[in-house]
Amino acid sequence: MTSTRPDPAPDPDAQKGADLAPAATHSGAPDTMAQAREALRHVVPSLFALVRSIPDANTASIGTWTVGDVAAHLSHSFRADTDAIAGRPVPHAIVTKAGIAEATAKLLAEDSERDPAVLADRIATLAGEFDDVASRAQSATVDWLQGARLPASAVACHLLEECLVHGHDIAQATGRPWPIQPRHALLAVEAFLIPLIAALPPTAFVNQEKAGSFRARIELRLRGGRRTLMVLDGGSLTLDAGGARDVDAHISADPTAFVLVFIGRQGIWKPLLEGKLAAWGPRPWKLTRMLTVMSPP
């Protein structure tokens, strides 16, 4: 079970004086776009080198995908997010785990390229195009998958999240290092994942069969960032603007550890033992149950 403390003591790792704010207020301010572009300019060269160094594109990676599939999918993400910010049509997809799996499988079936060198060059070219389009973005919000209206900076932070997570997938499969900076992971969570939860139907992130009538109120404190109150109720996930009242559990999380746990790339026990996650409150067991019913796209 999760690490517990008897009382919700102040979290020294959290941003001092941070107010609990709903995701809907995490707007795509210009500085967020600038931070996302800077983060991508830092990450993309490492991603390019990682993809280009893949020794065998057929090496198994995540799920049924090979590392070649992951690299091709990354190039598709660059293309789709560039198109979204440019105001061009994006692929049709329902933003659920099953819906995204179907859409990505279709794109992979239509694109036979799996040569690491070719895909690395493609990603580098698309990254340059993305940065150019993002630098000239005029609209405060853009149309993304499933018609969701998101800040343009949220789309940029989605691309950052794709690079971080799928870079991790390739590195794990090929035995290479892939350090994820907490500040980059924080951007991915606060400027993409949280606004996406607010923009989508409340059932999108939840496995309906596993959720049943389970209810939980979990306060997430990202170290170095904001606090967010996540409410799971009968298969719906929402963000509560009313404050941290009647909370079942609080979680203090290193942003990198949270991303890997939330996206299902790492179990909860290792980061708990390492102090990268800490949980306390009257019902901390609800945190682990919540993670089992969450189904991020």
C-alpha cells in the first residue's frame, strides 16, 4: 500500500504558497508556448540521436509495437500537432485508449517506413517545421483531436510529452539512457494533460468496466508546480475548483515519476520507495485504486 502519514502536513517540495486551481484556468499563455518550444529544442536533438542509433528497427518496444513503429508514430505526432497549430485538419480520432490505438494503428499501416535513419531525419525536418509554425501561432486556441479546443501551447506540450514518453520507450527497448528533466515533465502534465482532462468528456480517461461506482478525491501536488484536485465519481474524472475539501488522499510527486506512472510506463512502488512519490491522508488506498481505473489515451 502507499506510504502514509497521519496528517496532511505541509509539503516542502510543493511550490510555496501555491493555490489549488482547476485545470480550466491553466491557459495557454505566450510564456508557456515559449517554454514548450525551448523544451522541444532541448529534447529533439537527443531524440534524433536516439532514433538514428536504433540497431534493429524490429526490436520489441511497448505493447505490440517495435522500436521502428514507435519512431514512425513519433513522426506522425509531429505532423498532426503541426497541422493543428497551423489550423489544418488533423487525423480523426476518439481520444480514449481504444480510440487512439485505432487511429495510430491506421497511420502506421499506411506508412511502411521503419528505417531508423530515415525516420530520424523525418523527425528532425518536422521538428523544424513545427517550431516555425509555433513561433507564428496567432490563435489562442486550436482544434485538436476529437474537436477538442486547446490552447496552442497545450498542443506543443502534447508533442513534448510524446517525445519524452516514446523516447523512454525506445531507450528502454534498446538499453540506452533517456533522462527526463522534471521541468519538461511538469510542462507535459500542467500544460497538456490537465487542460486535456478539462477539455474532454469526463469519461475519456477512465476504464468504465473497472471504475464501477468507485469514488475518490485525490489532491495532486506536483513538486515545483501547482496543486490539482482530481475527482473520480462513477466512471467520470473531473477537476474540482472548490478547494481541497473532503480529500481522500494527497500525493506529492516528482513530475518525471508522475508522468511515467500515470502513462503506465512504471509501477508505483519503486518511486514510492525512492521518495519520488509520497501519499498520505485518511484513505490513501484510494490512490492505488484510482490508478487501476484510470485509462489515459
